[in-house]
Amino acid sequence: MTENIIGIDLGGTMVKIGIVDPKNGILKKDEIETKIELGFERVVERICQKITEIVDISNVRAVGVGSPGSIDHDKGIIKFSPNFPDWNNVPLKAEIEKHLRLSVFIENDANSAALGEKWFGEGKGKDHIVVLTLGTGIGGGVITHGKLLTGNTGIGAELGHMIVDPHGPICGCGNYGCLEAMASATALIRYANEGRKRFPESKIFELEKQRGVLGAREIFDAYRLKDRLATRIFETFVEAMSVGITSIIHIFNPQVVILGGGMSKSADLFIPKIREKVDMRAIPSFLGTFEIVGSKLGNDAGILGAAAIALENL
Amino acid sequence: MTENIIGIDLGGTMVKIGIVDPKNGILKKDEIETKIELGFERVVERICQKITEIVDISNVRAVGVGSPGSIDHDKGIIKFSPNFPDWNNVPLKAEIEKHLRLSVFIENDANSAALGEKWFGEGKGKDHIVVLTLGTGIGGGVITHGKLLTGNTGIGAELGHMIVDPHGPICGCGNYGCLEAMASATALIRYANEGRKRFPESKIFELEKQRGVLGAREIFDAYRLKDRLATRIFETFVEAMSVGITSIIHIFNPQVVILGGGMSKSADLFIPKIREKVDMRAIPSFLGTFEIVGSKLGNDAGILGAAAIALENL
């Protein structure tokens, strides 16, 4: 019997699809535009069509889908998602099952990232794993005693909305000083824009001009060049991450804290600094009990995480 | 067959012992002085002697022990405990089993408090419970998806050492701005003493003089009298608790956050204020998913928690 799983990484712009062997990872992958303007049923139909084009369904055991937003895993619905503003309580699981006649399991993208690390990444063989996905926002996924922590109504593990500094800037969630408000790419870009008038000569803005874009990467690259504004932003980022991760370690006593998401491309730069600060802060009995590492799954994290949702449930 | 359990609440000064019926709670209880100066073996011998005096051992199914400090539940040892400075890696479980020939289970006191609430208190019938024990320090116990969260090396759920304000005062753990450093009785007393010179006429110090003691209770009572210094301390306490509990709710998505420990005697005073602030801070999708309540177990919390350790493991 086949063990292969289809992993669907449902993004607002693109849908990534992969056939995943539980032991060896991705066998084949492809992607299509999401085209949300076509409406829920049509989007799902297009995804299923694409799947049947790239794989013989009879060789597939199950399907996993990772999606941003608030997911009801048990009911198989997307309750709401920032990426799909018109999709409220849509029956994603049932709709895909109708087309493919395979078991389908869905989970939000940060939980999916945690499962992906457990099955394919830096969490392999571990039962106590915390994943932070660093990007536009900061997502959290927690595996404790081998099981995904989702909480009472399935919306837990919002580690991006731990308050790391009550005097910090306002967050998208309405709170002040959440980790996400202090250390997401959005926060870093906001810090840069706030500094633009005072530091018009900053290398951040040189890079922005050259590349036509201002993101976390431009700020990290300017920091590598010892730029003054970029250094202040970098230090603020490292400080907030260190406070958050210290609390995470005291709370979960994990074996590993894995930093994923788009910003993890610069992990080599900030992980040693964060590690140093966390080691200075953690309660002595916790020293040596944890690692802090960057995700190695790169662009495949979404597909592998999605496949892991199904693997975890089979 | 009997279902009764012996619960032992091992304190630095007193040991409380109770016979507990899983359905109806404490049937009988007693206490003896700990007398740690007698040494580990003799202390355990005295406890077991007391037990055989108050109960017919043949009517007991198992024994649970809650102890402060770092406990290795699996090995059944106290690794170290602030209350028993000379007890390092002592085999508490084996030593009691030797005397009583009953199964013995041990856990630290904050985890024990969480189990006590699950079996006998405000967490009954719930699978997602967070307990904060507010006293000299702040302990944390977490039940998530029905299971006690202890972490990879058994030292997790240190919710008192979440950082709630990185600019806050130094904590006993060496960190700055832990919940414990901002909101424990020790913190409140420190705030009062810091204000003594400026507010010598504060009702806090009147009460201290009358009662011969300065604790959290004197500060809360002075707050009831609208004392100025006590009000500032109270507001600082409520603010720190609200920040910590908001993060806890985002992390664990619990059904209930239970405030126990000695300070919970004044819970009527501070829970409505904390609740109001947490409701203003929590992400909207979390509103209505949680309660914040005071423990109702009072002075029996230790014995019931200890018995619950055994019940949880049988």
C-alpha cells in the first residue's frame, strides 16, 4: 500500500502542491495561482484538477492542507483567514474530499510548520518542539509531549502575541508590545520607515533603491554593512526575540526552538546573538536543555508541513 | 477495593497529610512539623509513622506527594528544593514506598496544584487548565489537552518566570521583569518597603504595626481603605498579572485560568480588575473562550493536589 501524501500549501497568491514520501520527503511538486477572485468552490476545483494532472490519485493515501487563518481542524473548516477575506466557515476538508475521494486533514500554517519540523526537519525524533515562523507576522506552533498544542477552541499557540514589552508599539491584534509588533518583518520595516527622516543616508534606503523593495532582508543586509540605523533595528529585534524565547523556554522546557518563515534566511546572522542573550537570561536549571536553530526546510516548509498534518492524523 | 489516596503536602515547616476519597475529597487530615534538621531519612520515617497512626494502610490504594522544588517525577527524586537545602537528589518515592509498601507518586507543588484543580476544584471536567499559585513566589501548572505539561526535562510550566516587562525589577531567578518579580507577595512587600520613606503615614504601615507583620494581605487591606501607596502597588500588581495572563491565554487557549496560593484569599478584590484588563487586551477571537477564577480549595489545596498526583498516574 502506498504511504504517499499530498501536501497543499494554501497561500493567498500561490498554492504549492507536493507529493510527499513520509521517509524521503518531496517526490514531485508544482504550483498554481490561487486566484481567490474565482470564489471558494472554483479555487478548490482548480487545485484538485492540478493534483490529478501531476499524480495518479490511486497512489496517494491522504491529503494535508496548511492554510493561514483560524482553522477548525475537527470540523475541517476555515473559520476566517486574513488571506481569504470572503471565506468564512468554508468547508475546505469536505470540498476537497468530494473531488479527490481521499481523507483530508487541515490545520493552520504555523501548526503545520511545527508538524513539518517534527516529521521532516529539525524536530525529527523530538517530542518537545517550538516553532516560530518569522515573516509579515509571527506564527507559533508547539509540540509538547509529542502532541500539537491547539488549545480548547483550536486557536492556541499564538506565540506571536505574547507580550514581550508592555511599553512597546501597537500590534495588528490591537495589543501593545506583542512579539509580532516588535520583531516581525512588518515591525522591522516600520522601524526603518520611522528612521528614514533622521537617517536618509542609511544603507537600508540605498538597498531599497537598488532592489526596489524594502523588507527584513534589506535591513539585515545593511546591518552586515555596519549601518547605524540597521544596527539599532537589529538590536531591537534580537532583544525582543530573546525576551520571547526565554519565556518560551521557561514555559515549555522544549528540546528545540526552531525559527522558520521568510526571515529565517538570515538566521545565521541573528541566531548566535539571540542564543547568547537567552543563555544570559534563562534560569540556570534550563541551561543546556534546549537548542535554538533555523529551519532547514526552506521553500518546501509549506508542502512538508501540510503533508505532516495528514501523517500526524493517520 | 478501596480507592482512597493519601495526599502529602510537604512544606518546609509543616507536613500536611490527608486521606482523600477521589469522589468526596478529604476524609481525614492531620499535620506534623517537618523538622528538616533531623535529616531526610528521619523526616520520611516520621511522616510514615504519622500516616500509620491516622489510617489503616490496608484501606489505601496509593500515595501522592507534592513538594516545592525541582522534582524528577519518573525517578521519584527531589533534585533540589529551596525548602530543603540539604536534600539533593533524594529518593523520596523509594523511601516512602519502603515504609508503606504502597505505590508513591511525586510532583512539584505547582504541578500538583494544577492536578488538584482538575480533580477537585475549578478545573473539574476540563482539559485545558492553567493554575498560577500566588505567594512568596509565583508557580505555574498547566494541563493542556488533558495532560500535565512538564516539558522535556520535567522543569516546564514556570509561568512565574515569563518576562512581563523587560524593564521591570530583578527577579530571584536573575532575570529582569519576570511575573514573579512584579506580582508575587515578595514583590508587593518590596514595593511597600520602597515607599516607606515617602509614605510613612500609609495605612500599609499602620496595619503592619497593628498585626506585627507586613504581607500581601496588609497591602490589599490598605488598598480597600483607598490608601495611596497601596493603590499604586495594587495597580502595578494588576497590570503585571494582566499582561501575563493575556499571554497565557494566547499561548494555551485554556478554558480556565485559576489563581491559587496564599494571595488568592484576596481574589475577590483583584480578579474583576484583572479580568477587565485581560478582556481589553486579548485577541478578539479569544474573548469568551476563558474564565479567570480564584481557587476554592483553600488550605486543602496542598493535600488534594498531592492526592491528585497519584490519581492522575493510576
